[in-house]
Amino acid sequence: MTKKGKGIIIIILAGILTIVIYLSFKLRNDETDEIISNHYEVVGVISNVGLKTVIINYTVNDNIYKYTQNKPYSGLAEGELFYTMVSKKDLNRALVFFTRPILDTTKYHYTLANPVDVHKLMIDGSEISFTYKVETKEYSRIQKYKDGKPPENLKKMKVKYRVDRPEIGYLAEQAE
């Protein structure tokens, strides 16, 4: 094959790759827009956390659905609850808002602990890493804040954790 022929093949492959990338982003954005415009609001429950996926269970019309997300948010624990939107068009499609955990205080008991360490992970401060101790065991978590707006004074923060599952904990602002 000539140099010119190889160049043409490279240009064609680059074009195909560009189209595939464009369509994958466009379809994902179209799906997100569709879910936001026509959805059910449910509680998503983390049922499995893998290396590259997380499975969220939710119930719509007394039927249980499972949604697998390929980009897990690090530090998730099975049993965590998150605000979730489910497409009315396709009940197998969902948007899970990992910045909006649900603390079900009617079903679970939560208590407070002092964090051992709290610090910002991202320059913009949208992710906070924190460590806390329950009895003799230490837990490390990462919490992402909606719109990247964590509280100003991290030293006033407490950890609110679930008593039956202490690995499920969230930073909470303490009233003065």
C-alpha cells in the first residue's frame, strides 16, 4: 500500500472515531434531557459496588428495577440511598444523583462522630475526603457536593453515620 493510501485510511478511521465519540455524547445528553423532562422520583439503593460499575435498585409501581452505572463514584457502600430520577419512557433508564444522599431517619438510626481528618480533594472543593472512627474501626469516605459548594468551615463539620452500617456516613454541618 502506498503512503497516500495509508493516509486516506487514517483519515477515514479518524472520521469514524470522531463520529462515534460525538454520537455517544449526544445520545447520553439526549437521554439525560429526556429523563429530566419526564420522570419518576424514587429512592435508589446501592446494591453492588464493583471496580468499574455500581448497581442501583429502585422500585416503580411495585416492580424492582436494577440500573448499572459504568462510572461509579468512589467510596460508595452497599445500602446507601440516593435521590434518583427514572425515565417514564423506559423504566430501566435512570439518573442517580450521588450528590444527594437520602438519610432515611424513619427506617435507620443515625448518630454523630467527630471526623479524624477532613480535607478538600479537588481544587474547586467539590469533593471532600474525610475519615472518622466508630469504636476501634476507622472509615474513609469521599463526599461530592452539588454544584461544588461544600460548607465554608470544614472544622465545624461532624460525620452523621448510620448505626447499623457505620461505613455509610456523610459530613453534616453542625449548628452553632
